[in-house]
Amino acid sequence: MEFLEKYKRVRKEKNSILCIGLDPVISKLNSLGYDIKTPEETPEIYLKFCLDVVDKTHQFACAFKPNRQFILPLSLKQVQRLNNRIHDYGCISILDHKLSDIGKTNAQGMFWIKQEGFDAFTCSPFAGNIEESIIQAHGFGLGIIFLCLMSNPEAVLFMKGKFKEGDSERFGYEKIAAEVARYGADGVVVGATGHITPEDLVTIRKYIGPDMIELVPGVGTQKGDERKVILYGGENILINVGSALIFEKETDIEAAKWRRKFNEILADKK
């Protein structure tokens, strides 16, 4: 099943556009009583923590998004265990990897992402080989989601920089959105924070069309505006909440709150 179809099915079954970011941090886990003392202890404790979050929140989430930088200590088998658990609960799994390299290197990365059991991954457009990356990802049966307009303020340097095209100019994020749509990517990463305006969201959706998924970070700890994204970002969106949810003592209650909040805004939109 293509990634977009998986997303639509799970979104309907779960009645949710919530994506939960799995970003374990030693200091945060120790504050919750995990007591990590050595690097050697970290992989199994990270896995236990992530599995626990999935077990408690899966009924409220459409997707889970482990960030590669946070789960680097995990082995292949441990990541497979995590993805198997996510899939057992009928959710989709997206690796926040930001893959960016030449074709043969990307292909190796995608091979192992597939072996790990992910449904999709994030990719950076700055290496330039957008069409090739999309063809490769789909050849592995993976969805591919490109960074387009990120939530961190420094993203404006390139993503909101003006670039000449003939006699006209357009923002970097417009060029990215146009290219990934042209070659059939599955989604784009679009933040929810202050520098991203309703006009930006409308513009991106105009380029990518109605079907492509917008994966939205920046809600929660970064104080992004989920209402803005839901009202102006189009139909197919996944809003990621990480630290503001996973380090709470009652993650199930927090996940339920976020899903309810998103669904109330969706109801207002109609």
C-alpha cells in the first residue's frame, strides 16, 4: 500500500492527525526515574521508554516519528522491535532522518531504513537530487517527505531566501515545493512557528496540491500555532508533538488532549 493511502486509512481509523515524536534524552529520562549512568545502558532504556510511550498513546495517534539523532544508540533489531510495536497498533512510522547525499549513498540509507521497518522518512532537498531520491524511495516501498519550510527561525536563511528564476524571484521554499510536487514526493515538512505565516501555508499547498502530506513540527515546546496550520495547511496534515507529550507522567492523557484539541479545530474549520 502506498504511503499516502496508509496515512488516509490510519487517520480515519484513529480519528487523529497527531504524530508523536519519539525523541528520548538521557537527562529527561533520568528526571523520570530511569537512572541512566553509562552509555552502555542507554539503548535498552531508550527502547523501553519508546515502547512504553507507544503502548500508552497509540489509540490517540496516527503516526510515530523517531528522530535518528535521538535513537542512534539503538541497534537494527531494537529499531525493528519499535516499528513492529507501532505497526501492531495500526499506526504508521516515520523516521526523521533528513537524508541528504549523492544517489548511491542515499540508496544505502534507504535500504537500511526499509530493513528497520519504517513506512517513510524525511529527506533534505539541498543535495539537489530530488527526482532520483523519490524514485529510489518508492523503489524501496518507502514514503519520502522533504524539508520545505522548517520551524526553526534560522531556516529563513535559505528557505525564505529569494532566488532568481529568469526575470522573476521566488522563495526557496516555493522552489522546493514545486520540485517535490513535480516528481511525486509523498510530503513536505512545514513548521508551525511564528515565522511561518498563513500566506506561506497557502502558498505551499498551492504548489504541492491537495493530496501531499504536510508533516508539521514546532507544536508544543516550540510554541507553534496548530490552529494556523489546520486552518491554512490543507486537508492532509500530520502535526507532530514530541517533548511536550512524551516526558509527561501521564502520556496517554496528554495524547488524548492533543488529539481532542486538533479535532476541535478541524470541526471549526468545517
